[in-house]
Amino acid sequence: MCGIIGYAGDKPVAPILVKGLSRLEYRGYDSCGFLTVNEKGFHSKKWVGKISNVADKITSSDLPGSIGMAHTRWATHGGVTEANAHPHFDCKNNIAVVHNGIISNYLELKKNLQARGHIFKSETDTEVFAHLLEENYNGNLENAVMEALKSVKGTYAFLAAARNENKLVCARKESPAMLGISNHGIFIGSDISSFLEFTNRAVPLDDGEICVIEKDNYKILDSKTGAEKIKNEIIIDWKPESVEKSGYDHFMLKEICEQPTTIKIAKGIYANEIKTLAGMINDHDTVYLLATGSSMYAAMIAEYWFAEIAHKRVQTIDSSEFSQKGIVNGSTLAIAITQSGETYDTLSAVRFAKEKGARIASIVNTVGSTATRESEINIMLGAGFESAVCATKTFTSQLMVLLRLAIESAKLKNKDVSMLENEIEKIPAVTKEIIDQRETIKQIVENNFTVKNYLYIGRGLNFPTAMEGALKMKEVSYLHAEGMAAGFLKHGTISLIDKEMYTVAFIPKDDRKILSNIEEIKARGGKIIAIAAGGTSHAPVVINVPAVDDLVSPIPFTIASQLIGYYAAVKLGNDVDRPRALAKSVTVE
Ligand code: GLU
């Protein structure tokens, strides 16, 4: 789940690595490390903590040369210490390695390597690879990588350097890696944001490939046979400004405020693919929506949309549970929903479904990501780069695309959906109206979100809206928040209601059954904060959102709860864009 950046070219590498790693910090940020290689050999620096805290200590005199690599870690094996930060070295410091992923057989490999005399300096799984390279190195790094990979099990994007060679070698299996091609050198990064300021030409690497990166050229080889592969470049249309805060205090706020535009884009994008995929959905008896985290809540809302609008049953499964729960065969359609297109659990679910004969589609934000290459049909969200760890604009773009799919599916069955089509036209303006009241929402949060425990409740399609609202609160404020179906409350959780437990309730315009649940809470001394479409007099604290049709209410409700989570975290002084323990794209199991 870490970020990796490497460069070989004609420019000083240190500033490029600092820039690239800063862009990748959303992926992992417990420690960071750098390595450059020139005629004097290796130069390396490592720190515990965020790259932003050490960026000004990194200079070209400490890290000279124009070939190098850097890593921001999200620890899986071994504590957060300088010794465990990457790069890791072999016994003689001739070979250096950075790694994203988990070497699942590292204990066995380590025991064998130690028995053969290797001395380990870290507790990581990664270090075994440096020692394996040492054993297989005969002056050619890519050959050593190919040999060493034969004994490695698990997931990886490795980047390796040898003291006596002017090159980097990358190998990947189930962890992301992407080449960036420019006239001044070749980049290799965990994703395009790492090199977007330098080039928009990219070549995604696939599983089972290794890549040799030199100053003026690169070559991609099959990791088993060594045969060279020719792959096409893709052009990325994200603007470099999309990775800047542009005057906002945090990326999270910037990305919340971008939603009138990103929702508008999602409202019009990929019309043909949406028609095709809607047809495929109608033609398959079993349709799974595979997703986890916020994307899973978007999928759960979509389940209601398909049922209500298109009378079609689709089933959401948490992708980390799919191989236990999914019944898959040749008549299954599996639709992966993943912002990054690299979410490990979702990719595993996709591969599992594919093996059993399912057809695969994806709804993804990141161009060229692995999910897009695993799928027969892709719908891209077009939301631009999302930097904050917490998903905001990509969540509402997922909702918009899923809603359009449900509408298309209904149209193909000759159902009248004109009311909904009119309704979604209003959503960008509705979104702007809520964002324009953000100072009011900030005041409401400052004055009312004063306890440590919250329930978020909704009914029907706002049950998953409530879970997403609670997740936003947990992720960035570290306050306890639990989302649930309002009707479920009386089956247990209501016993928690007291003066120290506040409830955020989502009240749609027409179906107001939730009001009786609100009364039940009030009767037990619980405080209600309502987010109400068109207002309400049933709560002491109310955030008004425009009175849209109930079916589209998850979008405005979500915007309001994003702002609640954001301002609650700001009030507590938390690092909103880089919340503790989280990483944006979860690329480990
Ligand atoms: N498993 C490696 C470690 O714990 C890499 C983790 C990562 O992807 O950041 O150091």
C-alpha cells in the first residue's frame, strides 16, 4: 500500500523523487526512504514519518546522480522504525530494493537465507528479496531479478538497483506499477500522480512483467521467459493542477468542493458504455457488484436503485468476502467498483470470478489501472485525481454512474424514467447549494458535534448513505460513528442511546417513516441532528438540503455528511488528508 517512485534520466534525481513521493504520500506515510546511484555507488537516506516533514532535508549533495528510487511505507511486517523503512540492502550493500506488497513466504525464505549466512538488518518481509538478489547476481540485475522471483510468493511491485549498474529493475505481481515516458528520462511509479508533473505518457505494467529502466530507454520482459514485450503508451488527460491544493486548506475540502463539476462530468460521461453495460446487466441472471470501503456503500445504494427503478436484482458483495460468498459461473456478470482500480480485495474478487467464467466490467476512476485491464467493459468516472485518503468526489461520481446504469436498464425495459432523468439534471446545482452553505455546516459541527459517539441512521437507500456518512466521520475525526438502518435500531442498538450518544438522521422529502424512529430516540434522551431534504421541525439541529426526489437523496445527503466529517476533523486538529493508519488505495490483502 506504499508508494514507489523511480527515475533514470538526464536531470538531478533527488528533487524528482521528493516531488514524486510527495504525490504518493496519500498511499502510505509511516516512513520514507531514498536511494540514488552514481559512479561513486549508492547514496541513501531514510526517515520515520511523513515525507512533508523531511522534504527540505533532502538535497542533491546527499542524494546525487540522475538515477534513483524512493518509497513511502505503510508497514505490514515489522514496526515503524528507520531500520524497517525502505530501501533494504543485501549483506554487502551492493543491491538495494524497495517494495510494495507482502512476501507471504518470507519467514521460510529468511530462515534459509540466514542458514546460508545472510545477515538481516530489518524485520520486514521485503529484505529477503535483497538477499535473494545477492545470491543470484552475476553482474546483470534483470537476470538476478528473474531468478530471485522464482522463490518468492505473495504480492509485489519491487524496484531494485545495483551499485555497479546504471539502471533500475521493476517487477510486479498484484501491486501497481506504471511507467512514465518523457524526453528527459523514464519514470516508474505506483501510479500516474507520481510523475504527472513531468509527463502524461504512461505504460502500465502487468503482472508477470519486469521492466528495465535506463536513462534513455526502457524494456519490458516476461519475468519467466525473459522475452521482450512491446506495449503501447497511453496518454493521461489529468491536469497537473489536479494534484495541487489550489488555495484550499486541505485536499479533502478541495475535492468536496469540486463535486458540482465532477458530478456533472459523471452525468454525461461514457454514454455508450453505460447503455452496453445496462444491456449486459439485464441479460444476466446473476449480477454482482464487487466493492469494498466507500465503493461498497455506493454499490449498496445502487442495489436499491436497480430494484426500484429497473426491477432488477443485483447483489453487492464486499469484495474481501467474495470467494466465500459468490456463486459464480458462465452466466454471472461481475461489476468491480474501485476508485483506484488497484484495490487488492476487489482485484482478487475479479480474478476469482473470471476464473469461474464470469464476464467482468469495471467502474473506475484511474485511467490505465489494473481493473480496467481485467475488464471487458469499463466506465471511467472522470473525477480527476483524488488525493485525500477519504473518498468524496469519487463516491458521488460512482453514485451518478450507477444511477445512470439503473435508469438505462429501466429504459431498455421500456419503463418511463423521465422524472428521474429530469431530477439528475438538477444534481450539480443542488450540490453547489450545499457546498455554498459550508460555513453554516461548519458552525453546526462546531456547536453540536461535541460528544465522542454517533449513530447515523437512514431508511431504504439511505441506510447505506448512513453507513457512508459514519465512515467519513470515523476516517478523519477518529470519533466513533456507526451507520445503520433506522428500523434496526430498536433491535438492540437503541439501548446505547443516552445524553452522550448523538444521532445523525437522514430525512428524505416524501418518505418520512424515519420520523417515528427519531421520536423513539428523543423519548430516550438522545439528541438528533437531522439532515433533511426540504427541512424538518422534528429535530433541534437541522442541516437543510434541497428537496430532491427521495431516489436521488443519497447524493445531497452524502455531500452534507462529508462536510460534517471534514469540519469535525478540522476542529479536532487532525491530519485530514492523511488520517492515521489509513492508506488511499488498499493494495494488500
Ligand atoms: N511489506 C513491506 C513492509 O512492511 C512493504 C509494505 C508497503 O507496501 O508499504 O515493509
